[in-house]
Amino acid sequence: MHIRELFSLAGQVALVTGGSRGLGLEIAEGLAEAGAQVAITGRRRQFLDSAQAMLQAAGHDVLTIEADVTSPEGVRAALDAAVTRFGGLDILINNAGLGWGAPSLEYPLDKWQLVLDTNLTGAWLMCQAAAPHFIERGSGTIVNVSSVLGQIGLDTAIQDSVAYHASKGGLDALTRDLAVIWAQHGIRVNAVAPAFFRTRMTQHQFSVAEEKMRALSPLMRTGEAGELKGAVVFLCSPAASFITGQVLNIDGGATIW
């Protein structure tokens, strides 16, 4: 296979949860640039509309779906919409997520549940609903968007969100287990674990602790626009056909010191 074919997603159908802005939108853009037909989900129509306009202006075919990944009914409806529009599903990107900051000794139970429901249970619901489509086709690719914060502790001056850390650690474990038990169906399951990138979710951290965030990495900087989508495209492509159960850290070396 020629190297261009190894990294091509032509003819593939991808669904990106939380794809209307931030890293999810960058991932959706990368998949489309690699040739995939892309559906994105989000909870707010205003962000979906702006994402659709951006992707269509670049010449990409995109479907936008209002959906909440914590709702089993919403998950099934989103998958059905993508399959109906594009005729199948080949790639699932579980990117939808949120954080909630509070000191650990005072962390509200309802916020703990909200973060776990979105970041971990939501990803599981999407995987469980997508798997029958993959099994029917004899193949499928899942990439979960985790975080290096699922692997390391962090100075609370940068971020104090015990539920977020726990949810991402759980997502890494889910990635490895599903990779084992679904390999028999031709389904590959991997994850990417970014460090800090400048997004709407991280605006506050950048405003109060950017210097400390940069110091987490031997490269002495945070992630920049465009530095995540290539890794996700790689994991979805034929070039990664023998890779499953891995968590690829996109962290400037933060996890190696």
C-alpha cells in the first residue's frame, strides 16, 4: 500500500462527539481532510451551525446532530442519523467531555456524577451503541479522547478537578479492555491523551496559570492548534491497522519526566 493510501480515510464514515468546537472540531476537520465523511454531535445548535459553516466552506461534507451523550436515547438517535445519512459507520471519536473545578474535600457529589456521566459513561454508551454497526461490517475504529491528567497528579493551582482526573483514568482502562474483548470483531480501540491545549474549556487555566502549564512539558510550552488531529487521523487510518489498546500521549513529554 502506498504511503498516501496508508493515511487516507477516503470512503470512511466518522462520528465525532463534542465535535462542534475546540479539539473535537479540530479532529472533525482532520478526518474530513483525510477523506472521511463526518458527522459531529453537540448539545448547542449555535456551535453546531458555526462548525458546519466552517467545514462546508472548506469543501467538506458534514452532518450536525444535537445530542447529549449521557442520554441512551440521544446516543442511539445520533448513531442512527449518521448511518442513515452516510450509509454506515466506520469510525467513532469519543471527544465529548467537561470538567468541574472544586477542592477535593468539598467536591459536590452532583458535579462528580455529572463529570463521570459525561466523560466516562457517555463514551461507554457511544461505544456500546456503535459496536453492532462495526460487528456487522467486520471492522471499526474507536478513538477515545482522554487526557494526561488520567495518568498524573496536578498542582491544584492549575486545575483542581478530582472528578475529571478520575473520569479520564477510567476512560484509559475502558480503552484497553474494549480493545481486548472486541478485537475478535475487527474493532480497534485506542485513545489520545492531550496535555493542555488552548480551548474554551481551558480559558480559565490559561488566564491564571499559563506559566505553570508550560513548565509541565520538557518542550516548555502547551499544545497548539493542529497538533492533535494528525495523531487521531493516524490511529483511524490503515497505517495503524496493527495498533489497538494504546493511549497515545500528546503532551510535549509531560509524562516522561
